Amino acid sequence: MAVQQRRERQRAQRHQLIVKAARELAETEGWGAVTTRRLAERIEYSQPVLYSHFASKGAIVNAVALEGFAELAVAARAARKAAAAGGHTEALLAVARAYAEFASANPALYDAMFTLATDLDFGSVESPEPLKAAFDELLAVFGPLAGPDGDPEAFTEVGWSALHGLVTLDRAGRLREGRQEQRITLLVSRLAAATPPGT
């Protein structure tokens, strides 16, 4: 039993080593540089060993994206809790800022999560837990603004889409430079102001 447990632990460590190497390579050189050959060199294992963990580059991107969603959930939760005493609008603003900061600090990771092709199942009961956790954090701040007769999940999807659009356009240099904070504050204030009476 101990031998089997050790093998499983070593396999899990190799798996994490591959994901870490892919992230580092993507952040420094872009996703085009992430090849099985380069990863095998970096982790000092053969390509067959790498393929025993991941059938393709797409499977590696999936694993990196899942890590990203888990990290985004942690960052959003910390921001929401830290700002909770200031009221709901402050919590939403804190989460929106944390989201933008996360995207800015982790461009290749954000690309794996939202730009590169993956076969991750979004928006369903079969969605992986990290995706659900990240969405739940957004739902916690966007959802209450849907009002008593609204659909909190749909409202969250709209709010998230607007925030993602701002982040993506800013990252691509498609918006005026240095105004991200102004745009985020404007988005949050308009969403909060549009909350139906009685919420």
C-alpha cells in the first residue's frame, strides 16, 4: 500500500510540476512557446512521461485554466470579505478591482481561462468546482443587484461580461490608457444605481 501511495504522490507532484512549468513558460514567452518538447526539457522528464499526464497541449491549458479559476475565486473572496463592512457596493467594487488586478498580473493565465480553446464545461452542473467557486464569488456581489424579481445568475453573467470586456479591451490597448479604475468605478456605480427598489 505504501508503494502505491508513494507512486500516486510522485505522479501528483509531476502533474503539478508540468502545470507550473507551462504557466511559467507561457507568462515569459507566450502560449506559442509551450510545447511538449520545451516542457519536457524544463521538467527534466521525457515527452512520453509528459504525455502520460496530459494527452495534448489543450489538456495542459485546461489544467492551467482550472488553477486560474481557483486562484481567482480566492482573490475575489478575499476582496469581498475585506470590503464587506463598507456595504454591498464597496464589496462589488473591491471584487471588480481584484478581478482586474488578477487579469493584469497573470496575462497568460487569464488567456488560458478565457481566450484559448478549452473543453471545460462552463455554466452547468457538470462544471468543475474551480469554475463554480469563481462564479459563486461573482454571484455574491452581482447577484443581489438583480432585484427580487430578477435572475441573479443572469445578472451576474451580464455584470461579469461587462467587467471581462473592460479588462480584455484594456489589456489589448483598445481603450484610453490609465483609465481602468475610472471605468470600473463607473460600471459598479451604474449597476448599483440600477438596482430595483426594495433590494
